[in-house]
Amino acid sequence: MKRKQQQLADQWKSWLASEGGRLLMYARQRTGSLEEAEDVLQDSLIRLWGYQEERAYRPPDVPLAFSVVRLVAMDAGRKKGRRKKRDEKVIQFHDYDEHWLDPAMEEDEDALMLREAVEGLSDKLREVVSLKVWSGLTFAEIGEVLKISHNTAASRYRYALELLQRELGHLKEARNG
């Protein structure tokens, strides 16, 4: 058994030595940075390992390896694009009402509107917003505090910001005629 495992490990090492550089260069071309390419290649190798179960975990065919790198790079690109859009929404929201945390603006009408809008959120959403904005916690930390996944925390935060943006936009339109 040990001998077979050693042979398999040697086969993968040899395969990676001959194909790894080409796969990394392809991933680099698909992603835009060496760090992202390394992540894509690592994720691809993990997927390839799982695909090889029916082949007794022998190293994959080269075309399959390139296909997997391509698919993983496309997934990474989509995730990066979605993350960028979310970040832009958050930045837009914070730029729009940056003054609302300033105690000197306590009597400012916009700050009052925002406070009311935040108070109108459900408890789950309001809690995530307050932990993120006032406490400065990361989504992972919020997840630990609330006993939810970090993805759920991030999703609740995005949803709360969208609701607030809609509500404040509606209120501002009504106020300005």
C-alpha cells in the first residue's frame, strides 16, 4: 500500500513539474495577477484530484487540466466582479451619508432620516449594520458574534444597505418635491 501511494505521489510530482508551469502561465493570463493565478491553480489541482478518483487518482490528461483551470479562473473572475460591485455600492452609500456618524450632526435632517431608516430595519439587519459600521467588525467576526456564517453576515449587510438606499432615496425625493 505504501509503495503504491509513493508511486502515485511520484507520478503527481512528475506531472506537476512538467505541466505546472504551463498551467500557472495560463492561469496568470486568465486572471491578471500572479497571486490570483496561484490561487486558481491551487483550486484547480484540488478539483482535478477529486475528478481523478475514477482513474485511481493518476495525474489528469493535460486538456482536462487546462479546462479546469479555465473554469476555475472564470469562477474567480465572476466572484471578483460581484465583490467589486458590492464594494462600490457600499462605498457609494458611505460617501453619500458619511456625516451621519458625526455627533455634531445630531440635529441634521439627513442624519435624522437615516437614523429612522436604520431603526426601521429588521432586528437581524440592524444588528449586522451596527456591528459593521459602529463596531468596525469584519463579516467573519460578525458571523462569530451572531453565530451565522460570514457569507450570511455579508448578505444581510448588503441587503440592509440596499433597503436604506431605497428608503433614503424615496424620502429625499419626497422632501425635494
